[in-house]
Amino acid sequence: MANTSPMPTEDTGKRFRNFRAQMHEIIFEADTFAGKAFDVVLLVAISLSIVNVMLESVTAYRVVYGPWLRIMEWGFTALFVMEYGLRLYCVDKPSQYAKSFFGLVDLAAILPSFLSLLVPGTQSLLVVRALRLLRVFRVLKLAQYLGEANFLFAALKAGRAKIIVFLTTMLTLIMIVASVMYLVEGEKNGFANIPTAIYWAIVTVTTVGYGDITPQTFLGKSIAAFLMVLGYAIIAVPTGIVSAELTRRWPTKISTQACPACAREGHDPDAVHCKHCGVAL
């Protein structure tokens, strides 16, 4: 007997693609009323979830409202899990979105709740959800700020080799000075070992000065004074490196258009293809 069950038609596939496109427009874009409303509701939910985590860390609130705060926390987590699933569903390349910055942030925003089932107290890490509030720049159409952020990141990336060399040199100098201070001051003055002396040297060279460990000898104080003066000088080095890279570049305007395949943003206003995966925008 011939199979008379209905077969998927081209219209069905077209409706499916249209539905995904509509969901993508709502979830990833902020140019329509539905898209902006979705993002505003999401930002409110994120803010409330962060407040909930903070209140749970206060003993007085936790003792009285602990069960309710936990219920609300799991409610927000369930909401964000569904949202994360919809984001993966709406893009043509879910793995690309999952590996993007916001994809990793979205995942990190829900993992601590499940981790708290194994390690109590780790739900406090849910404050990482605050990173999701960065979407407010797109919702409020402040794309120029996204461009400035990309511009600054590009400058830092361009100068990373020089910064690494500088940090390596500083760490080497700190270890040498710490070893000298361990010999000069010794255990009787609080420099119990070289790692402790390294901690002291870092605190001193960064001009933080906690004061929990202080040199007592004239030579030790002289070395400390040298590190203090050096600390002010080293601030200018990484600043100068980044400033030099900034002067070589100029920020360009970007669009808030999200790629329908990998969901990445940061494209030029006149871009017709995604610069990350090549899919037509």
C-alpha cells in the first residue's frame, strides 16, 4: 500500500525559515519594537537576578527569605536557559555563537546555579550576569560606544607584544628585589620566605602599600623607596604603549546588525557580509 502520510513541503520549510528569521530579529536585533522590548525585558530580568544574588549574600535576608531567594534564583536561571537555547536555535551556526564573547557570557550566566548543587556557595558567581548588561549599548542605539570599545581592544591587541615584554621584565626585577629583601630583612622582620617577599615587592611597586609587611633596616627601607619611585615610573610605560597604538588608529562607525549565522556584531555600516563567517547580512 502506498504511503499516504503527508510529506514535508517546500512551504513548510519556508515557514520554518521565516519563523527562525523572525525569532532572530526579535532576539538579536534592536531595530524593531519587538526586538527592543525583548532586550529591555531581558535587561530588567538580569538586573533583578543580580539584586537577588546580592540579597542572598546578606545573612539577615538569607535567614528570613532564603527559600524564596533560591526559588527566584532558579526561576531566573530557567528563564536564561530557555533564552540561551533560543539564541542557539535562531542562528545557522550555533557553535560560532556559543564560542563568541556574548555566547560564553550567556553560558557562564547559568552554569553557577547548577554548579552550586555540587559546590554550595558558588551561586555567588552568578554576578557574572552583570556582563550581559553590556547589551544596553545596542538597545539604546549607542553603537558608537561599541565602536570605541572595539577600537580600544584593537589597540591593546596591537601592543600586546610590547606589554608582555614589559611585564616579563618587571616580574624579573620584582623577583630579584624580593630575593634581596629576603636576605636583607629576614624572617624576623616579616619576610618569612621569597614568595612573601615577592608579594611585598608587588604591593610596593604598584604603590598600594597595605603595610602588613614593612622593612625595618636602613638598607631595606632604601630598597623600598627605590621600588616606590619605580612604581610611579612604570605606570607611564604601558600607558605610553597603548597611547601610541591609539594614535595609529582611528575609530570607525559600526552597525548593530547581528549575523544570522554566527550572531557576531561589530560590522561596518555598509557591510553586506559577515566579517567573521562570510554569511550575507
